[in-house]
Amino acid sequence: MQHPSTPPIPPALRRRVPKVADLAPLMQFKKPQFGTAARLRRANTIWDLRDLAKRRTPTAPFDYTDGAAEAEISLGRARDAFLDLEFRPGILRDVRTVSTATPVLGKESALPFGIAPTGFTRMMQSEGEYAGSQAAAAAGIPYTLSTMGTASIEDVAQAAPGGRNWFQLYLWTDRDRSLELIGRAAAAGNDTLMVTVDTAVAGARLRDVRNGMTIPPALTLRTVVDASYRPAWWFNFLTREPLAFASLSRYSGTVADLINSMFDPTLTFDDLDWLRSAWKGNLVVKGIQTLDDAKKAVDHGADGIVLSNHGGRQLDRAPVPLHLLPRVAAELKGKTDIILDTGIMSGGDIVAALALGADFTLIGRAYLYGLMAGGRQGVDRTIEILGTQTARTLQLLGVNRIGDLTPDHVRLLGSASTGTGRPEAAMTP
């Protein structure tokens, strides 16, 4: 018997025998889903795509993408910089509608990021630059083809005729060869030339050394064993067109000779003046790592600058682009387009960079993780994830459009880094 002072039990909490009709709505079992599309749907972050890419790609090409120079300190610090900040949202704003579109170099991009130039891309996954350029065109964002790409300037233009294609150049001492590439880029409709200036010599990428990485990949006993776990990669690699530096159709030397001829340690700002006179479209200088050099690049005709330490692949312990950004924006905002790369792994990272003064951002590894995870579908998924995260971050900050972001929306904390650049590490006690 219930004690007189005990409150009555609410009807909803009284025990009863469950009815089949009550259980039916709870027993909705989904059919198992398999295949690339299903795996990509289950990926909710770029880190998820990276984990999937690692399972599907042989060690040498995966590490070529994932790794950086020497102890990989620059890359870890760049990612930690995005973890080590605080958003400062505004509340009670009407954010039913939000726009992620933003202008960059004279045209509008549907999202505040584009695809950065990456070399040897078809080594990571056989669809390579074709997947990247087509996905970018479909999303309404720029795509940048590398001089060391594995699809030619003309083939990319044909594959993505409606896309906004940019071309990245290593300025050679052989001016005739540089002029030929510039002319081909202009003829193919590229409106922007991005010259990379942080490669006086190649960085010491030790993962590649330890893996014995060659281009194209060599069929050693080690790679054959590694391939046994990734048969789809090898099937695509062996049954599609062999890897080649497609934009360098006349080059007949070795890979080592090619790199040595591309990475010219004698370049100066005078060479930038020559390039400015030779190229009539937008000129962007990539690899800016100090405020003084940013100012000089603008003085020598740059329409845009990319604050970048080459994804940590050149000088280890190089400046962190996100930390440099506020100083550059204070001096050059409105005088040139300020673009940032290195370390971006989420839409929140992109929004933080925009709030701190960037006009635009570029993604490299994030794009390649998607490519390795699922070809064109994987690149589409990368763009979808970052676009969704960007829009949601804007709404949670109380912002309707990119142009409403200000430095007041972000505070750099400056606390001790996790040393990994991975968000779950920052949350580990």
C-alpha cells in the first residue's frame, strides 16, 4: 500500500505490458548500405574522410599528402592555431537566411574557399585533377591546377568548361618555358595566375624518404604487399592513363631534374615584375610568410597574396598563417585580396580566417582526403561538409553573410598547443 505522504505515481510512469502497436514505430531497421556513396555519407567531418582515405590508399601516396617537412611542426602548429581560438557569437539575430557567397579577385565564389594547387594528384587517386576541377565547377568555386599536375591545362579546361580555373606557376629560369605555360593558361581561359615563391629548394619531407616514394610509384615487394590491402587503388592506377607531368608535355628529363629546374634559388622581386608584365590577368603570390614580404608583393603588382607556409611542407617551424593574418589585414585589407591556406580542416576554420581578415581561403589536404576517399564523389563530399559547416557557423555566430564577419567574432587564445592539430586531442584530459 502506498504511504499517505508519498505523491501519486503519474499515469505515464506506471508499469504496463508493452503493446505491439507501441513498439512498431521504434523498430525501423535500415537496410545495410555498402559502396563508396554509403561510406561517404557516413563521413561527417574532414577527419572522417582522412580516416577513410588512409584505409583506401597505399602508404606512400597517402603519406605524400598527409605528411610535411622534417618534424612536421609547422603543420601541427597551423592546425592547432585553429583549435586554439574562441568564437564570440551574437545572439537574438535573425539568421533564417545565410549566404556563403563572397567575391574573390573580381568574381563571386559560391563558397569562401577554393581548391589549392596540388602536384601529382592522380597518384593519390586516379581521377585526380579531373575530379577536383569538375567538383569545384559544380559547386561554383575556383580550382587551381598545379604546374606539377597530372592533367594538362587544356584537359582540365575541357573537363570543367564552366568552371573558374586558375593556374599555379613555378617561375623557372627558363623564361621561354614559363611564357609557354602562361600563354597556354590564358588561352584555356584561366583568369588567375598563382606564382608560388616559397620553394627556393625542396623541403625535407621525411615520410617520403622513409617510404622510398617515387613518381610514378615503384612496384617493389613492399608496395605490392601494401597494395594487397588497397586493390581498388591499384586497379585504377594500372588500368588508366599512366602518370605524367601533363602540362610539361615537352619535358624529357628525370623527376629530380624537373624539380631542380623548377625550384630556382635565384628568384627575386625583380622576377615578379617580369611576370607581372607577361601576365595580363589576376596575379597572386603564394607563400607569403611575413608582413614585409606581403607589402612588397603588392608593391610589385600582386592582385592577391596567399598567406601560406606550403602546408608545412617546406620550412619546418615556419610562421603560422593564421597568426600572421591579423597584422597583414590591418595593413593591406582592401589593397589586395588576402587569401589563406594551411591547416584548414573545417568550416569553422574557414569562418575564423575570414573574421580575422582573410578575403578567401584555399583547401589542399582536405580536398585530397576526399579525393582519396572516393574520387569525384569524395571531393563533392568534402565541399559539402565544409559548406554546411561554414553556413552553420555563420548562423551560430549571428551572421547572415561573409561580409558581416569582423575580428570581434574571434579571439585567439594563445594557450598551449596540443601538438597534433586534431580536435579530439585537444579535448583529451
